[in-house]
Amino acid sequence: MRGVRSIVALGLVLSLIILISLAMPYFAQETISVPNCGYVTVYPSDSYGNIKTTFVTGDFVYLTLRSQYTCTVTLTVTLRDPTGGVTTIINNQQQYLPANTNVVISLFQVTPANPSGQWTIYATLSGVGAPPMVIEVNPPPGPPPPPCPICLILPWLIIVIVAAIIGILAVVLMRRRAEEERTRVLPAPIQQAQPAPERERTKVGVILYRLRLPNGMEIPVNEPYRVFGRETFEKYGLPKDVLDFITREDRGGHFKIYLRGMKWFIEDSGSTNGTLLNGVEIRGKGPQELKDGDVISPAGVVNLVFQLEKAEVK
């Protein structure tokens, strides 16, 4: 019966989400491909980075940028008001964009002197223009929208369909449970297993070691075999002029760390610019033993401190 209750509860939550989604207006976001940034999403917003397209006197108009990778862009923003007037409010400004983080930029505050109607925002990032974004400034009050019969029926129709699906799933689950009860067979006694070697007993989720970056951040690793490349360090704030020297993971990675027996080893993955271990080049030399406190320098451009996670004594 717990399974049936779980399905019913899940169905109710889904129904609530559907109703909320139907009640929310649809907002479009513009996504463009910018060199060194990957995909960048651009949209008008409030000060919290929430999409907003209608502004009244006293509101501030903001532009939110969200980049796939950490990068710096040259930003230009131009506005066209309902009278046809064009104003450039940001001209070739250098803007830093952390990966997958909303960057909210203030454009202007709406005043009674601003022409009412549709304004168009034109944004250019490092020479790549985003599609024009339209906002409403001090829109005049208009007549209420005409009634939409299908809009009144659709939410209830969806609820009825979801409820029917929940009922069918509940009946199927109850029949399956009854069948399992009739055919239940006691399991055979479980034999005591021999303890596995140390490398086989590594549990998923247990931190095995960390790589400490110069900026104080740490990369926790819970895998007995791990390939490191540019994509790994992009997430931890390394600047682009450093990342450019580190080989990408989709090209085999820069170096790999793995457990063999009871020891850790590092091996250069045939990287373009080599790897230093405590200041000594190891590219082409095969596996090299790693010890706690050793310094790994991919391409010699950044120092990473290898720190073994101390196991609890029971």
C-alpha cells in the first residue's frame, strides 16, 4: 500500500506543477554562441535575474547574462525607444562571466519622461549580436482579454487524465504485489563473502583525495581512476590564459590519477604541453607514484597539491 500512496502523491504533485505552469506567462530567452564562452543566454530581467518584459515608472531595467563557460566578453548594449530614438548605454565594456552564473547588469530606470510603448534591446557580445529583445515600458491600460473557453477547461481535463493514469498504475501495482505474495519463495542462505582487496572496496561517494588549487579551492575525487583535463578546471575559476595550455578531456585529457594495489599513481595522457610532478617532467615516462603533498603542474602553468583523504580508524 505504501507504493500506491507514493504514486498517488506523485500524481498530485505533477497535477499541481501542471496547473502552476499553465498559469505562468511564457517568456522567451535568447541563446547565442560566443567564442570562448560556449552558449550565452541573454534576457531582460529584474535585479534578481528573473525574466521580466514589462516595466513601469520607478522600475529598473536589467539585462541578465548566463555563460556556459567562464570567460570575459566585450559588451555593447543599444536601446531603441518607440519614437525611433537610438541610444547606446554600454559601449565595448569588458564583462567577466563566471560559468553557469547569472550576471545582472543595470541598464536604466524608467521615468515618466520615457516614451511609453515597445522598446527594443540590442546586445552584442564579443562581436556576436543577440536577437532583438522587446520590452514594454509604461504600457497603457487596455481592455481585458477576451474569455478563453478552452483555457478554463484545459486544466481540469489534464487533472482528469492524470487521475486516470494514477488509478491505472495503482491497480497494476496492487495486482503485482498480490502476485508476488502468492509466489514468494524464501531466499537461499547468504554465504559469508571474503573481504575484497582495498581497491575493490572503494565506495562511491567516499572522498579518496583532493587536488588543492592556488586560489584555495579543492577538487574532491571519489573515483579510483580519473582523467583530468581543461573541462575539470574550468569549473574552479582558472583563468582562460591558464586553461588554454591544458589539454581537453575530449582529446584524451592532460593527465590521469589511479589506484594500483595500495598506491596512487599519476601518468601524463600524452598532453600537448606535458606535466610536472614536483618540478620534474613526467610526459612519456609512464606511471609515477603519487604521495600525499606532491605538487602536480599541468603544462607548468598551475600548481595542484595532491592531498590524500585521511581514513577514519574504527
